[in-house]
Amino acid sequence: MADAGRADGGVMTGHGRLWMMVAIVIAVIGMGVSVYSIKHHLEVKASGQTDAACNISDKLSCDAAALSQYSEVGGIPLGVFGLGYFAAMAVLAGLGAFGGKMAKEHVHGYVAMVVIGVVVSLVLAALSWQNVGAFCPTCIAIYVLCLVQGAALGAFRKTIPAGLDGKTVFSGGMSAAIAVAVIVAGFTLLRPSITPASKSAARDPNEPKLATKTEEIVVNRSAYSGLGEDYRKGPDNAAVTIVEFADFQCPACQQMSPVLDALVAEFPGKVQLVFKNYPLDNTCNAGMQGQVHDQACKAAVMARCAGQYGKFWEYHGLLFKNLKSISEANMKAWGQQVGLTAEQVATCWESKDLMAKVKDDADLGNKLGVDSTPTIFLNGRKVLGGRGLDDLRFEVEKLIN
């Protein structure tokens, strides 16, 4: 006699069918969250940042997740795979509840997909914590839905049809594979028509985005000038100079870095990016009342240390890539990773000259009214409005033309 709710003659009954109905509801909710995630991802890629409700703080930011290298696979947003996953789960659960002779195979396929969803969710959550330095609330919602599916699997495990093995999982899983393939292919075909248009095209050219006052910002272009050179990308005779005041422990600065790099690459020979330190730490910044980021001053010192050996931007990239794990031990190890000796790292760590330059940058930022990071100036004019790629591109184009 079959257990209550198990497939008997190919049809799920009782508690088993209830489980599949619950699974369908979870899958539909997951599809809705995934669609929102896709829409947001495309908006971030088009503009560099959004005012989405899921940007709650530095640590809870959809924008930060969307701008990270882990947000896409092969150029396709993870949300698309999420949509395909939950669509597949809805198909498997529906066929498991009402699929006749193939019900058992589809339930077995569903079980396998639940396990996959739980494992992938845990892996992505770990990447967000360790590498991105911020969590995406919509991603958290998807992780929770996957874990709820896992909990439901545990609660209804006695209703799983007997004979679960690789053959039945593969048979049922084919329906899931088809569902995922249809979603991914559909997104690939429709992407040009659903990608948001550039905001620059619709922006009022008279709308002020830059401060009217042009500040005199000294850029030291020689290692022997002032307290040392300012590290730069792009030619010194560029038509547009972007000066960024940033903190290496600031998630928003981490997000801004690829946006500014994109501008330099998009306007070769016409844009120069200049990095200035503004650590949110009163150890080296007299404008701060306390330590918002307690490693920021030393991170700035070590970046300048690497710069003395031609490795500033390499070290700069390591700091932002590993923002969550910045520590004394790691910063010293990263110095050796970019090619410095242990002795050079030790000397730099205690260098009063390097710290003096960091303090000088922070003092300059305070005189210019910098009170948050990143703060950006275009040809001496402070950026007041949006700081997304489209917004900055629009302003750069006006200054070039």
C-alpha cells in the first residue's frame, strides 16, 4: 500500500499534492523577484547607479551586487538564470502534481533541483559576503525562497515517490532544462528591446549637474613635487580631468571605480583620472570626528607605497576587490603580491612621508567641502547630480565639445 501522498499509479495525492502546490506558489514568487532583479540589473548597467528601494545601505545594496563581477555569467544576468530556475520548478511541481504517469520522474527532478538551489544560494551568499562586501536584498529574497523549498522538502520527504535514482532524476530534469533554456534564449533575443535607453538622450542639457564654482585642485604630476605625485590614468594634457576623492574601505567607491575606468577607456586621450585619498578615519583625516573605516589610512599608505614601485593601480584594484577582508596582515601580503619585498612593505608601513601625503590629500578634500566618498570633480567642478556612467559621460561630452 502506498504511503499517503505518494504517487500511486503515477499521480501524487494527499500531502504529496499539497507539497507540489506549495512548491508552485514558491516558484511563482521566485519568478516575480527574479523579474525585478533583471529589470534592476539592466538599469544599473545602463546608468551606473539607481535609486531603487533595495539600496538600503552600504551593506544592503542591489546596485553594489549588480556592478560586481559575479552578477553575470557569460554576459547574462544571474536574475535570468533565477527566472529560469523558478520557471523550471513551477513546471516540475505542476507535472509532479498532475502529470499522470510521468509524475514520479518530475517529483524526483524537483527534489534534485531543490538541492541545487540550496547549494547555489549558499555559494552566492558567501561570494557576496567575502568578495562583493554587500548583500543584495532581492538576492537574499531568492536565497530565502530556495531555503524554504529545502525546508518543505524535509517536511514532505515521506511523500517522495519511491525509486529515486539518477535515471528518474535525469528524466524529470529534462523538463527543467527545457524551461531554463527557453528563458535564457528568450532573454538573449529580447535583450535589445528591454534594455533601458540611455538617460543622457532624455536629459535636459540645461539641468545643472556640476557646481558652478571651479575649484583650483593641484595635481602633482611628478614624484618630486609636493609630497609626492598623484597617481593618474590618461594623459596629462587631457581635455577633461576627473579628480576622485575616495576611501579604500568605502563600498560606494568600490562601485565607482569601474565607472571611472570606463570613462577613461571610452574617451582615449581626452580624459584623465586622478586619485586623491580621503580616508574616513580621523587618524589621518582632520575633518573626521572618529573612525568610520579603521583601516582606511593604512590602506591609503600602502597603495601609495605600491605606487612608488609602479604598482599603484594594481594595489588599488586588490584593495577594492578584497574590501571586506582589509587588515594589516592582508595589506602587507598584498604588497608582496604586487612585487614589493617584505623589507619595502615594512618600511612603507611606518613611513611618515607617505602618511603626510595622505593627510595632505584629506586636508585638500576638507578645504573643497568633501564630506563623503566618493566625491568627484570634473575640471575642478564638483559633481552634484547622478554619478552613474550615463550621467558622467553626458557631462564629460559637454566639457570635451
